Amino acid sequence: MTTLVMNEGAASKAARGDESKGGSEPVRPNTQKRFLFPHWEGGGNTPPMLSVARKLVGAGHAVRILSDECNRKEAEAAGASFTAWKRGAVRHDKSPESDPVRDWEVSSPPALLGRLRDRVFVGPALNRAQDVLDVMREFPADAVVTSEMLLGAMMGAERAGVPFVTLAANVCLFPLPGVPPFGPGLMPAEGIFGKIRDVFIAGMTKREFGKGTQAYNEARRALGLDSVAHPFDQLDRAERHLILTSEAFDFPSTNLPEKIVYAGPELGDPEWTEPWQSPWSATDQRPLVLVGFSTTYQNQADSLRKVMDALGGLDVRAVVTTGPSMNPGEFPDKPNVHLCESAPHSQLMKDASAVITHAGHGTVIRALAAGAPLLCMPMGRDQNDNAARVVGHGVGLRLDPKAKVEEIRQSVRELLDSPRYRVRARNLGKKIVDDARRSPAVRVLEGVATRKASPR
């Protein structure tokens, strides 16, 4: 798809520079550095970004977050200064109505890719670039750290002559050698037909985003930049691509590109999480099942009701967090089910015998870090791919979000009655926690901020 993937991968992981390795504490620069984080509110992509920003602030650096107005409070709580996007549509809240993609409205992959192209990657690119340039006049950043989806922010950094790093709060969106293409939730290819499958799907994605090449080049020319053959070629100009997941969780690449750095997951709960007090007696020994679907709207209410019906027929304690996009009062009461808008998942997962989820990256990775097996009911976005990795590692099961109540109940029983899922989850969880603890994110960003952008 891009030279990031196709042409760069001669360097092995062992041959990379020290800044991509974990272990010792980061070597602090002699002077404070300035980092600009262009971001868009996409739900699960926000808490990991804020966590990295908070670490940089804790290391003595200045951080400015440029994002939707609805992220102001969280950004300032992380110790960063904040500027809202000025041009184009700006989210003032996290309601479904303000979601720029509204992916629950489309069912075909090409239609969804088109929305992402026109509403996130390419369509707003010039507006994003101009806002980045405006902010950098008052906040001259040493490095730009942006969502891997904001090509326009990368374009703005390039125009300013400032090095930029992409930040992925999930598995890599772009093709990696030997890894199934992002989207359908496929297992690694086996044989020639599997490889043909991967080439076909990657090609379809490239073609859909390639329809925005003319518009993207018009934006680049408006900034005095050269044209590119494809919008994704912008990614080749990044200094590094930080993937905020555990390499142990991901499917292994046969030839990992040099710029890709697995920076480990961010395991903390979101700032808006409410305190937790169990409604059950401390002597209650029934297994605890945690249910956490998306914090953003994905039309998940029907699936959640069926999950509650399934749990209502089991001898378990269940905690269901609806997230801010749904009202707990919309769901019927069950004697053994406690509903709330939010709760500290990291705390509850330590005691959970199973976690039922839409398979968003944050929920999956925190569950595994706690050693809890998963029942995944993916609804789109990165969720199919996370669920595939859960199944591939043998740490859980996957069901269609339209699965019947009895199917859900049987899957929960299997997770509770089969120790192998918990044993594997605990083993994988140890590696995930270690990867999080040894995260090289701060060191990599400090290294990028001490040098000028690569020559073009």
C-alpha cells in the first residue's frame, strides 16, 4: 500500500536503533522539548493518546493537544495545554449525532472506507494542515505526534519542516508483511489462496482511498508541497510509527518495517471513569462477569440486551457498563446484573472470571493484562481484528453481535468451565503487562524531537 510496508522492511527488529527497544529509563534531553498532538475524537483512540501525553509532561516536556473541543477537559487534566480545531467540523460533545463517520449507518466495506476517506483521512486534510500551522506559530513544536488517520496533520508538519510521528491506539491499520489486512478480522494466511485473499483485500482498500488522491494533492499544492502518488504515501514521511499495543498480542510480521515501533499498550482507565463499590457481599462467591461494550455509539443496545438476558440465566454476578453513549435506565433489571454508566475496568477485571465485549482494543488489552478470558462480539472498526487475535491466541471466543441469547449463554459457560482460556489469558497477560511497563514511547519521541525532519 505504501513504501512504509512494501519497500522498507529489510531491517530486522534486532537491527533497529536503541530508541525502539524497551528496558532502561529514557535518557532525558538537556532541554525541555515541545510536542504537538493533533488528534480527533474517535472514542477508544483518546485515552491512550492522553496517557502518552501525560508521560511526556511528567518527563518535563511541554505538550499541546490540538483536538475536538470535547477533549479539552481531558487534555488539561493530563497536564497539556489545549487548542480546539478551528476549521471544518468540530465535535463539541461525544454524542452519536456529532460522530463524523457514523459507521453504524453503512454496511458495505467500500462505503465505510469512503466515509473514512472523505471525513477523516483526506477530506479535512487541508483544514487540519492549516490548523496545525496556525498552532505552531504560537507553539513552535520540536515534534508532531498525530493520529495515524490524520494525514492532513502530517502534511502540516511536513510543511513546517518539523518531524512527525504517527500514533496508533490499536493494531496497525496499514498492511504489514505476513499480517492479515486490517478490517475483516482474518486469521493469518495459509497457502497461496490465503495470500491471494490478503492481496485482494489490501488492494481494495488502496483503491478506495486512492479515489482521494486528486483532492489530497490539491491540498498539498495549496501548501506548496509536491504531489504524491497516493494519500498513504504521506505515511512514508513519518520518522516513526508508534503502535500502542503489545507485540505479544499482535500477529507476528514476517518482516517488520524499520519505522514500526511496538510501544506497548496504555493500560489505565479513562479519566471519566467513576469510582466503584460492589453491590454484592464480600462473601458472594459466584463468578464475576464484566460486560463492556463501546464507549461510543455503535447501535449496540440490542446486543447488550441479549447479553443481559443470557447472563440472567446463569449463576453469576454481572457488571454491565453502558458507557456515556447509552442510558442504563433503558435496560431491564436483572437480579444478578448490576448496570452503571462506567466503572474502573482495570479494577474489576482482576476479579472477573470472564469479560464480554465488543472487542475494542482498550477493553481487550486490559482484560488480558488482568488474565481474564474474553467473549468478543465485534461490531466494526478495529474490533474484528482484535477478536481474531483473541481467538488466535486461544484466550477467548468470538460471536456475531447478532448471536442468539442461548449462543451467548453457552459461550459464557465454556469460558467459565474451561480452565485453558484463563491459563492462556494469564500467560499472555504477563507479556502484555511487561510490554506496557517497558514502553519506549517517551524515549522514541524524545529522540525524534532532538533532530530535524528527514530531508525530502
